[in-house]
Amino acid sequence: MKNIPYKIYLEEDEMPRSYQNLRAYMKDKPDPMLNPATLKPVSFEDMRPVFCDACIEQELNVSDKFIPIPEEVFNFYKMYRPSPLVRAYNLEKALDTPAEIYYKFEGTNTSGSHKLNSAVPQVYYAKQQGLKSLTTETGAGQWGTALSMASAFFGVDTKVYMVKVSAQQKPHRKAVMETYGAQVIASPSDTTEAGRKINEMYPGTGGSLGCAISEAVEVAVKTPNCRYVLGSVLNHVLLHQSIVGQETKTALDKYGIKPDVVIGCAGGGSNFGGIITPFMAERLEGKTNTEFIAVEPASCPTLTRGRYAYDFGDIGKVTPLIKMYTLGSGFMPSANHAGGLRYHGMNGTISKLYHDGYIKAVSYEQTKVFEAAEAFAKVEGYLPAPESSHAIKAAMDEALRCRETGEKKKILFCLTGTGYFDLSGYQKYNSGEMSDYIPTDEELEAGFKSLPVTE
Ligand SMILES: *Cc1c(COP(=O)(O)O)cnc(C)c1O
């Protein structure tokens, strides 16, 4: 067997030329999205005022295993991909574990995360359709930045509703987005009906992703030749992120490496869905017994403590209903939460696979997550994003269990982004000001009360 290098490189011509569609491998498909007005499955026409046509087609496609990547999109990918796949020799040594640890690092592009993988095709499809502008929301700012980059490249105007607390904590993110020509508005704002209503209902609120989504959708629907784009949660976003898993698998296959455990942090589920896709496809085909672990913050415990129910994607209740694990669209994590992954719901495909027992989920308190981030940064060099550090923490725990049992498990995780844009979180952690907050059952119960009745 060849020695495994620190970085396993891929050539440009080894990059995937198609997106891989996880749902096509599932015998039990996720339940369809519902139109909230009729409670019937949403149709292509229902979604047309909100989303680009090509994205709706992909959203509704549960049968094609592979969907070609357009040439122009592939050419953009070539500027920053393939992304590095690293054997974490130094972390293995620090943990004194017999396990092998691998991570796929998606933070090398300017947006700092995997989000660009979906921004590029989404803007490309909008341009192809002849649309003039796009709206979106952003939390920490990675998605807004990714979309701004793709919009500048393909020449489409973009308006970004940025969660107000994030806009205050991360003013530099706005500067990056504006450099790429995007218009950035702190949400809730007074530019939309949804924003004005939320400001009235929750005076002084720092906003939430769900609230920013309501504003962005409202503007998209009311503006001619404008559509709304989303950086996570939906199935077409997972589809685009499948390039992360496919690149990883091609690289690992060169060395005959089959991961025993695949780990990803889970906000809306897109990077997790992306990294697991080719490995889960094999498991669903009965070829492997790979384990999958989704990692979430204890302060926003969607999979570990949420309900599996139809819910809205946003607090303003303008999106289709998705059958998913959810804390209720009114749920907002406590204000001291700095670790990202704040979304109340979870992608429907990931939810279904979790419900059917193919995926495990764990949650960690944020001080533990930052502790893992620090340990990782000291030996592996990369300063990880707080979101990514949830996966690091789970991978480290798995490797430490191997130390106890002597198992030589092969652990793979997705390092979704760089921590450069979350230095206020690190600052809080370093100064000892970071605390943990775990919602009580009563608090979660209040969120579940906002669930729509669909039966
Ligand atoms: C957005 C983001 C996430 C979470 O989103 P998913 O859709 O769950 O992947 C994780 N890490 C980073 C760095 C992000 O920007």
C-alpha cells in the first residue's frame, strides 16, 4: 500500500462533472413539500414566483442519480477546487489515537466556506433564465459573501438581508459583500412588511435567519424578474454540495480508503448532505456499513431534541411546508450563542434519513466546541470556523474512543470553513466570557406550539 500523504491531491480532470442526487438512492423518499394554503404537494408552478426554474426542477427531482454540472459552473469551480483533503496526522498524534482522521477543507475560497459551491450554480441558472436580480438572507455572512461573489462574476444584482446581530458583530462581512457589488440590509428592517411586523412583535430583536428569509422572499415575489435564493436547507443546495463528497471519495479511493465514520456539522444540512452523499449512496445500496454523525449546537438542538413534523422554513410563514426535524419556526437560540448553526429546522432528506436510523446526531455546548477548535488549530494549522468545530469535536471524541478500544477506525469529517470571520467568538472564548445555554424542555415546548397543523 502506498504511503498516504498529508494532502491527497486531485487533478482538475478528476473533479466531478455531475451533481449526485441522494434522494435517487432512497427507497423511502422524504415526504413532499406542501403548499401551506392547500396542504397539497407543491407544484413547479407554485414555486415559480419564488425560485429559479432550474432549481425548482432539481428540488423536485427524486429519480436522477446524476445531474450534469454546466460547463460555465465547472469553469468557476476550477478557480478554487478541488479543495484540500488532509490526513490529520498531527491531530492523530496529539490524541494518541490508532484511528485515522481525514478532513475535507472547504474554507480556501474568499467566502470562507462551502457555500460558494451552491452560490455558483444558483446564480448561473438565474442568469440563464434571464433574471435581473436575486435576494437572499445571510446569518454569519458566508452565504451572502458566496452569493455576492457569484453574482459579480455572472453579472446579476443581489440584495442580502443579513441577520441584525451578525451585521453588528461582523461589520467586515458587509464590506466584503459590498466590494462584490451586493446591497446589504440588516434584518429585521423597515424595507418589508415582514420586517416591520417582526420589529413590532419583538421590539429590539437581533433577528434570525427565519426572519431574514421572510424579508428576502417578500422582495423577490414583489420585484419583477427577481427570485429568491437560499444557501442551505433545500434539496437542490444539498445536490450542489455533493461535489464535496464526490471529490473526497475519488481522492480516498486512490488509496483504497473507505471511511468507517463520516461526520459533519449540521445547520440546515447542506455540507453534511454534501459530504455524505456518495458514501450514503453506497450504504443505501447495501455495499457498506458506514456510520454517519450530524453534529449540532446544544443551544439549537434540531435533530437531537426537535420534532419530526411539517413546518415553515421561516418565521414569517411564507415558505412551503417541509417535513423535517424542527424546533418550530419561532425558535431563536439564546443571544449568547456564538457558534453558528442557528437554524430552527433541518433539510428534509437528512431528516428522513435520521428518522429512518441511517444517521446519528450529537450535540455539544459551545465552550466544548471552541476548546476543540483551539486544540485543532494548534496542531493542524487551520483556524476553523466555529460551525466546522462542531464536527472537529465529534471527530476528536470518536478518535478518543478508539484510543480506549484500540480500533483503527477511519474517520472523515468536513471542515466547512475558516475561522477568520468569527474572531469575536474566539475573543469571547479566550477571555473566558463564553457561557453555555441549553434550552429547557419548556422553552422548546413554546417553539413547538408554533408548528402548523397539517392533519
Ligand atoms: C453555513 C455554514 C455551515 C452550516 O450550514 P449547512 O447548510 O448545515 O452546511 C457550516 N459551516 C460553515 C463554515 C458555514 O458557513
